[in-house]
Amino acid sequence: MKYPRIYIIILILVIVFVIKILFLTSEKIKAVIETDKIVFSSSTAKIPLKIFATKDSISHISFYVVEKNVQQKVYDDFVVALKKGQDYSLVCEFNNDLVRKKDSFLFLTKLNVLYPVKKKYQYYTVVKKPTLKVEKVVYEPVYVTTTVVSISEVSKEEKEEKIQKEIKEEKIVVKEKPDFEIIISSEEIKKRYNYDEKIKLVFVVKNKSVFLQINPKINVFLKTKFDIVVSSQTLSINLQPAEIKTISAEFDVLKDYLVGSYYIELKSMLGNTQYVVKSEEFEIVDTPPKISLSQMPTIRYKLTNTILAEVEDDKEVAEVKLVEVIPKKRQQNEYQIITENQMVLIAGSKKAGLYSFTTSKILKKDFYTFYIQAKDSSENITKTEVFKIKITK
């Protein structure tokens, strides 16, 4: 049975269209608004989001309130680096005056993937506002002074009245603006950190309000010098009026972090005021590998000989070599390289392992001279001293 050519063409177009749709919808990163956790107060709106990465990526994130096709930015932009399978949580907090007269509004999240392939995503969400709770107000009594009237100046009818008027208490509303201060202690932060260390940050939070209890949320970000967020945490703090607290936060220096300059940023929103404090910059460094020989090898004539070395690194050992050398003629303590031999990891891991090399049959009778060289994943190289072993029979 033969099909007309037009049906074959239509079938091919449908297949191409389906493949194109599947390709375009394969998102590397996705943003989801946690609608059940949205919080509104009389002054701010707080919209929590989760960012999911299906592939390693670096993305630029921005937030907008949309009205009549007009987009108004409502929060700072973020640049976030995520590995495959990682998720990142944040809270977009902005002034409630922007949407105060609305029962619902359109919220837009823009994701611009910068790496590995540039791509743009937009997520629209309709946000419905709950009924706002009335804020508590502070009442202070105001007293009216006592008035004393002379008996001779009053009528007979008034003599029976009380001469001294009762003190009247009138309540007035005093609304205090919440305010607080964040001070970073530089004593705990070191200039340099190695992998597997902890970065400890200590800071002081002071409630500058006289009457108000405050509950600020402080976002703590570990950032590179290029403002890329590599780790974060959120701290909820309760402060009584005029109370001062010392708070600490810790970050693990993971082996995925690149060597370079970093800093810690504290960011909080209270009322209509945003508070941002930054630490001094510090370095994450990769120290060179360490090499040790638990015992000196025995080198025997006309036999193969095994040489063992223990090598460790704070991140990862990339390569270990045994380099055979001979002394240079007429130059004391100078050596000429004969061969470079790869040593094999036989126990442990690339962070701390035992490496082995077996020589070919030794056919000379004087000395076997060598040194060991190790290189880590950051191209740091360590060399031992030159070992000169007497060849025995």
C-alpha cells in the first residue's frame, strides 16, 4: 500500500516538531515558589523560593511584580553556582506598599543561565494575599495635672462637689520604628583556609528599639570575590528591647570550592530597611602534597625491588612519580634525570594513600639514586630529597 507524498511530509514535520519541543523544554535550572510559606505583614511581603539544578550551572536570578505588562524589580539580583542535583533556597522580601491595594498580583522570576549554555527562563506566579493581622501598638499613659479651686470662688451648689478633680488617664498611640545593628567580629576570621577546615564567623546583633521586641531573619552568604554565592544559611533571631546577642555561623571549606578570594555577607530586611554587612576578604588555598617514606628501601643486585611512599593532600593527589637520577660530573649535589616512573596507588585514597613502584632488575653495583615527586589537582608539586641507596647482593 502506497501513501501519498503529502502524508509522509506531514509525518516528518510532526516528528521534527516533537523533538524540538522536547529539546526546548529540557531545563537546566528551575524555580519553584513555595506558595504555602508566603508571609505578608503590614510592611513587607516575603516570598520563599527553591531553585533546582538538573545540571551544573551558573545562573543570574531577578524578581519582579508585574502590573499591566509593566515589570517592577522588587529585590536584589543573585548569581548562584549550583552543581547537578543541588537545590538552593532564598526568600524574596520587598515593601508591601507595592501591592497593598491588591488582593492578588503577578510575581515574575527570571532565570538567565550563564553557564554552560546561555539560556533564559521566566516563571509567572499569581500570588493571593491573606487577610492582614493588626499590629500591636504601644500605649503610654498621659496624666492631666490636678486643678485646685478656692472655696470662696465657687457657688453654693459647687461646694458639695469635690474640690480636687480626679486624675484622668488618656491613652495615646506611640508607634516606634524597629531598628537594629549588625557588627562583624574580625577576630575569628583567618586570612587563609585549607580544604576540610571550617570558616567561623562571629557577629553581634543589637536591638536599637526602646520598646519593641524584634525577630529579624539574617541571611548569611559565602561568596567569591566575583559575588557568586557558593553556600548560604538563614538565622532567625529573637531580640528583646535594647538586647544585644553574639551569634556565630560556620561554613565547611569543601573540595569543590575553587582556590581564590572569598568573603561573607550578612543581609536582613526589617520593616522597610535593608541591612547589609560584609566581612573582609580571605583566601581558600590548596597546600602542596606531603610525601613520607616509612622505611628506606633495600635495593638488591640482579633483582627487582619495590619502593613504597605515603602521600597525602588536603584536596586530592593527582600524580606520584619516582624519578631515577645520576650525579652530574664535576658538579657536586647536582643530578641528571634518567627516567620518570609512575607510582601506583595500592592502598588508601587520593587524599591519603600508599603508592608503589617496582624497579626492573638492578644490573649495576654501586648506588641506586632517586627522588619522589607528587602533584595535586591544583598543580602544586612537592619533591623529596634525593635518596642514595647502596646496592647490596
